[in-house]
Amino acid sequence: MQIIVLGMHRSGTSAVARILNLMGAYFAPERMELPATKANPKGYWERRDVVNLDEDLLNALGVTWDKISQFDSKQVPMVCKKFELLGQEIILGLDAHRPWMLKDPRMCLLLPFWLPLLEIPICVYVYRDPIQIAQSLKKRDDLSIQVGIALWEKYSLQALIDSARLPRILVSYHDLIARPLDTVKSLYDSLQAQGIQGLRLPSERELFAFIEPSLFHEQGDEDLQNAYINQHQFRLVEAFRDGSILSLLPVPPLSQDAIETLEEYENHLLAIKEQTAQHEKMVEEQTAQHKIAFEEQANHHAIVIAEYEHKIAQNFTQHAEEILQLQQQYFELKQVLQVKEQENIKYQTQVGNYRKQWLNATEREARLKEEITRLNRYQQVSQAKLEKLQTEQQKLQTGLETQLKIAQEKLVDQENIVSTQQQQILALNQTLSARTQIQEQDIHQLLHWLTALEDDIQATFSSLTWRSGDVLTQILLKLLLRKPGLTAKDHIHRIMADIAHWQSSRGHLPEVPTLAAVVTRKTDKPPRPLLALSSHRPKTVPVAHDSRDYARWIQNYDTLTSQMIKRMKQQIDEWDYHPLISMVMPTYNTEEKWLRAAIESIQQQIYPNWELCIADDASTLPYVRRVLEEYAHQDARIKLQLRTENGHISIASNTALESVSGEFVAFVDHDDKLSPHALFWVAKDIIDYPQAKLWYSDEDKIDENDQRADPYFKSDWNGDLFLSHNLITHLAVYRTDVIKQIGGFREGYEGAQDYDLALRAIEQISTLEIRHIPRILYHWRIIDGSTAMRPQEKPYAIIAAQKAITEHLERRDIEAIVTESLEVPGTTRVQYLLPPQQPRVTLIIPTYNGLNLLQRCVESILAKTDYQNYEILIIDNASDDPATLKYLQQLSEHEPVRILDYPYPFNYADMNNRAVAEAEGEIIGLLNNDLEVINNEWLSEMVSHALRPEVGVVGARLWYPNETLQHGGVILGIGGVAGHAHKGFPRGHSGYCGRAALIQNFSAVTGACMVMRKDNFFTVGGLDAENLAISLNDIDLCLKMNHINLRMVWTPYADLYHHESATRGYEDTPEKQIRFEKERDYMKARWGLFLMMDPAYSPNLTLESQDFAFAWPPRVAGA
């Protein structure tokens, strides 16, 4: 639900907005809220973008918040178009966090702009006596009491008129201050009665921490108010106080007194403005006059000075000879005086030296006497201390001998206890072995029975009776024209296959160590965990079959039952709105069976409100026209256009678009198929997200026998992955007006015409208006020569795609080079160009000892980095290895390396935070000291992405030394928090749908190698050194970047080796594991369900491993 807080400035709307926020109503992302001020120390609880937009609207109408004598809200629609997109973006962002509230007193005047953007708004109107509002405005803005009351009347009447048709709740500011608990409870109950879900009643402690009667300054009494308000305003006050104001009809007009007061106020301001202008003009004129007078005086003075200079010159000439004689005498006397002074100085110096020698001798005698006395005293004190220390040492030695004897006795007792426990464990182990042996015998007996059963079943299937019955059944099905389904034999074979898989896997299960082995290994180092981020066992039972068995996955999770279809039809009947979806299908010489299958897949849709717009591109095969006319004649929803000349797919598609009448348009190839429930899910999402403008679904491939394979379970909108390959493809649904706005398809892009269409479409809409439906709604036909089989089948399509992407980037004024990806044929690489003046980069490397690791890391950077403008800042955590210290000293003497000391307990987050504060570069790179650079362009590639304004953090592709993938991006939710994508995949394997080798967005990347702009690092507060000192702070940093709408980019074109955690080690001690679990719990508490709903991953893929296997079951809600 959408809550709008209305009320005049200074009426208490901020207090009510905060209470709604305490109830759980969202209002703004971090750093978007207005800060508290002296006038409002508890905060405004308003969004900066909403206030700015409202001020722009008022300015466009020629008014301000207080100069509104001529304002009429009927004028607002005149300027709505200009600001509508900004308002839509704000509402779209809020709708992701329902329930939410919006508050700005200017909305009392601007409701006609906001209401069309809302679905189900509810107004909370805040009332405060006008005399108190006027007093507050006088104190804050120096407005007169009369003007403040007139503004209150104008705001109140305008808001009452424009909100008359909405649900409204009245809140008295006076009741809130006098009886906060009762008033808040009443507000909560009223909101619940309006059907708002997700709110809670704030605690008494929360309320009184916010509501402070001491801040309630203006206490204007009744007599003072009555002295200022007129009869019209008096009746409004009474209606507000008794609650009848919300049912007052008709709303009275603005009183004549208020009109005159506002006009006088604005005329007064205008007069002041004119007087100011006149005064400024007069000052300018006086300044000019003074300047002229000054210049005249200056000229006069110059003439007088010239006359005096002439007289002086004459006098100087007359007395020049006398002056020369006097100067000669002066110089002679001066020379005599200098001689006398030098003799005097010499005598004075000798006297001073004699006096200084005498003083020095006297002082030295006194100091020697004092030193002798001090040394005598020190000898006496030292002797006393020595005697005391000898006594204490004797006592300490006696005590230590006693404690040692006691400890030895306790050790003997503990060894006896351990011996007893080991005997008990040995007995338990023998019992366990006996029980295990019995279980093994039972299992062998069960396997014997299963083998016998399999032989019997095989004999049955081989029998003449079974085979003859099976043949007769198949003949009967063909005579009845029915497609054969799964038989009992098929089901039994699947069961036996599962048993065989279980039987074979028993030999590969890890051996469980005995209890005795665990105890006797008490001094050994615990084994390394398999997954650093996934220390818990999965909560679901592992499947006993191939996790990539797509046929079984379809059978379990993507097969419609009659009950499911019935529920879908019931939902369709309950909908108030049934959007018309136009399906566009160009055809040309399509094989008849595929053409019929494609058309019938649309006719078999559960959702009925569709139309199929077919344009045949002058097919030369005669049956094509016959088949198309047959279906068009049978179904009025099929529109057919027959072109007389071949124009290729783009022109044919545009011809089909001409007959579209639906508000939404989708595209289907002439040999592909839709899932029966495809348009149901599309229509449902259109209804659920009415602001969206583009939808795309998951897809798979279908062969000539209608067998489905190769599902592409996609991520939510992923801008960088979309530029690597066409993420949208099928099924794509657009608002028809978007397609018309961009002019449909373009010639010259055949083979990638749908890619070019999508690239131009996303330029016209916000990313918030793009929706992903995580369901297989489209089946892409695999036949020889199709792009579905192999992208390289159509090289012209790859060239067209590169051309479309290049032009898309040019339209956005982005300088980049588009080439084909070398690792994934048919995909692209976008290489962003660096600016001519390369920004400074600071590479930060924390370290502790580990000379070999650090040296390999630093030397590889220096030797294999083609980016020039960088420095290396090593932060040393109190290394004590002499060889490491010597190497650090050597590095510090040469550019571009600096050393920063960190003499505190190890805290990875704090170390990096301190280093960033010392960094010279505007770009920072956080690197582990166990990295090793592979390719020269690694830093240039990462910086080119970091400089993009929409990017927060850039991650690299990291390999283990054995050439298996260590980091291909981070997937949220694996193991409860996060795991690395494609971990362990060998080099050369491009991963799931190429995602191990394509530039793309992830929700997070590893901190072992990440690059970002320094200002973004500071904006989100850096790494969390308090709650995530050692691990998961990199994930948290990326999620904070996500929160301020910045992307995380992972690029495979920055390749490095990672000798993982060689310095820090693994979570392999009880202390480390306790700390790690605490950090995991913090992440779950902070980020909650977001960890389970990674937008860069698919809910149809598993959270139990890092290999993009299918989810059993998927995390997608049913109909």
C-alpha cells in the first residue's frame, strides 16, 4: 500500500512520518533522506528527490511554497508531462518496498501530479492549530502571523479538495503530543482497517525516544488564535477538531481575508524587490558620481605634484655642489669612526672571553659537587633495591616450585582420565563396528533381493506375453492417433536406474573416521574445509540421481497437471484486467509440421486474450499460404498478411506489427513453440507490475522429436551480460508503444534484428521497467542451420550483433571497441577505452611475513602490468621475519611502492580502510598478497570498468595454480551466505551458458582482487571493521554498493592466479570457526532474504553447489 502524509509546513507531518517509519513503512534509500536541521532536530523524513521534484513543479507553475495567492491545482496537469518520468522512477523504486510512505507539505498543492502515478494511495492528514503553525513559521521564516494563518488555510483547503475521493485518516498533532500511545494505536488500527499489511505497532520505548514534548515550542492559546482568525477559518478549525472535516462537503472556498492577506504579502515582497532594485540603481549612480569626482581630484593633484617636482629639481641643481662637499666630509668622518668602533669591539670581546671563562669554571665546580652527592645517594638506593629483589626472588622461586609440584600431580590425574576415556571410546568403536557390519550384511542381502527382482523383471519384459501385449498396445495407440506416454516399463527402468546410481555411488562416499581416530589425532591440524563460504551441510537431502537430468526436472517441476490448469483458469476469471497480447510471427518457406506446431502452441495457451499477427514473406512453397489461411479461417484471433515480395525477416516482422492492436507485443519464430502457460505468466506479471515495459523469460531448446534440452535459466536484468550476449532472446514481450517509439525492426541487422530491437528499446526505458519471468516459457527449435544449434551456423548474425552493440554505445556517448569473444563463439566483448590522462591507481596489499608469496605478487605486478599510472601500497601487519622485513625495506626505496605499518591485531577490514585513507589514487585496488598476474591488460581492463559511472566494484577471474577456476563471481545464498560461481571448473570450460567467460554483473565479487573508485568506497563507509573484521566484508561492501544502485562487474579479461588464503589460512581452528559463524550470522541478520534471492542468479539453479546445477526443487512460487 502507498501512504501519503499531508499537512501544512510546521504542522507535525515529520513526527507522523517518523511514526509510520517506525511501524515499518519504507520511505527512502540510504543518503536520499533530508538531514535533520536546527529547525527540525528529529529529522524531516522526506526524500531529497521528492522535495526537489515538487520545487521544480512549483517553479514551472510560476510559484513558490509561500507565494501561492494565484495558485490553482487545476494548473498542475499543464506541467505534468515534463516531470512524469522522474515521478515514475521514484514510485517504481518505492513499490519494491511496500508498504511505503511519501511526505512533503508541498504535496498538499501538487496531488494532481502524484495521484495518477499511484495505485492504491491512502492519505494521512496531520492537523495542528493554525496559530501554532503561524508562530513556528514566524520564528523560522519571519512570516507574520496573518500570513502564516492564510497559508495554512490555502494548503488545507487545496489538500482537502484534491484528496476528497481517497481514503483518509486524520491525526491531531495535539493529541499526539498529549496522548502519544493512544494516538499512535488509533493510527495503527486505522491503517490496519484500510488493509495495509506488513506494519507493526511501535513500542513505548521507541515512541518516547522520538516524541519529546520539550520540542513542542509554540503553545499559542485559544484567545490568541481567535484574535487572528476569521469566521471562515474558525469553522475550519472546529471541523478539524471534531473530526468532521473529512466529510465536509462541499469544501468551502478560500476566505476573502486569506486571499487579500496572501496578495498583500506577495505585493509587499514585490515592493521590497522593486525598492531593492531602485536602491541598487541609486547606489550604482552614486558610485559613478563618486568615481567621476575622484578622477577629477586625482587629475588636480597630479598637476600640483608636477609643479612641486619642478621646483624641487631647480633647488637640487642650485645646492648640488654644497651637497657633494658635505657628503665628502661625512664619508671621511665615518671612516675614522669605523676604525675606532673596530678597536672598541676588539677590547670588549677580550673582556667578555675572560668573564665567560671565569663563569664556566665556577659552574663546572658546582656541577661536579652535585654529581658526587647524587651518585652517593643513588648507590645507597640501589643497594637497598638489590637486597629487596634478592628477597623477592627467593620467595618467588619457592612458590614456583610448589606450583610445579601441584601441576605435575594434576597432569598425572588427567592422564589417568584420558586413558580411561580412550578405553571407553575403544569399546564404543568396537560396538559401532559390529553394528556397521550387521548393517552391511543387511545391505548385501537387500542388494541380493534387488538383483533377483531385476532378473525377474527382465524375464517378465522378455516374455512372449509381455512383448505381445506391448506390441498390441502400441498398435492400438497409433490407430487411436494418440501419442504414447510413459509406460510401467519406463517407470520401472527409472527406478532401477536410481537404484544402480545409488549402488555405484556407495563406493565413492567419504569414509567416516572412527571415534578413536578422532581422539588420537588431537594434536593434528584440522582438515581444510571444502568450501570457505559454505561450512554447513545442505539442509535439503541430496538427490539420488543426476542433478542435470533435465527430463526428470521437467517431469517434477515443469509438467502441468489438470489441477494446475484449473487454478490458472480460476485466477484468470478473477482478474479485473485482461491485457491483450499480440504475438508477431514472420514466416518464410517453413516446414509444414513446424509451422503447424508453432501456431497450435499459441492456440493451446491457457490465457485466451491474445492475437496472432502473421506476415508471410512471399513464401515460394505453395502449402505455406494454404496452411496459414486454414488457421486464419478457423480462429478469428489470427490475423494474416501475405507479402508479394520477399523483404527478409526485419521487413516481414514490421509488416506483422502493422496489424497489432494489443497493448503488448511478443515475438515468436515460425518453427518454435510456446509453453501452454506462457501467456498466463506474462499476463500475470503485467498485472502485478503495471509500470514495467519489457518482459523476458527463460527458454530451452526442442529437437525434431519434441524432446526438450539445454535450458537457459537466466538472471534478472544483467546489463553487462546483455552486452556479452542477447540475454533477452525468447520469450520477449514489449509494451507496443515502446516498439512504435523506436520504429520497429531495422534493415541491415538480419540475424540479430531482435538484439538490435532490444538495444534500442532499453535506451527508452528505465532498468526498473525490465522484468524477468524465471520460467521456461519458450522452446527454441533445433534444426540444421539454426542459430539454436550452433551460433557459428550464422556468422552474419554475429557481425550484425557487433554492429548493433557498437551503435548502441555510440548513441550513449560511450567510447568502446566491440569484438567477438574468443572463448565463447557467437558472443561479444565490449572493451571500454581509457581516458588519455590515466587516473592514478593505488594497489593495496595487506601482508604478514610470507616473503615468497609477497615477492611473487609484487614482481608479477611490476613485470606484467601495461597500465602505467599506479602505485603499490603494502600494509604490513607487524611482520617479524627478517627476510620479509629486508624485502620491504628494499621495496620502500623504489617507486612505485610505499609501505604502511599496521601494528595492531589482524583485522583485514580495518587494514584496508586505513590504507585507502592513505591512497594517492582516485582508483583503488584491494589485492591479496597471494595473487600472481597472468595477463598484461588485467589492470587496464579493471580500471576501464571502474571508471564507468554506474559501476561500483570490478572483480577479476582468479585461477588456482592447477588451472581450475577459483573465482568467477560470487553467488548469494550458497551455503547460507555466498559461494564462488563455477569454482573448480577447468580452464577452457566456458561454464553455464558461457557465464564463466563473459563480462557480466554479479551481486558481489571477491575481495581477493577488486578495483573501484575511492569516492564510492568512502560513500558506503568502506569495509565493516567492527562486525566483519576478517571475512565476508567484501560481500557486504558489494551489497552496500548495490544498495546505492551501483553495479558489480566481473570480467574474465583480468586473469590472475590465486594461491588462496596462503597467508591468512583457513577457518580451521575452533576460535576461527566461532568468529566465522558470528560473521555469517551478522550477514544473515543484515541482508536477510536478499541472500536467498540473488538477482544475478536463477531461482531454478541450485544453492547446494557452485556449478549452476538445477535446483531440486526450484525456488519459484506456483500458480
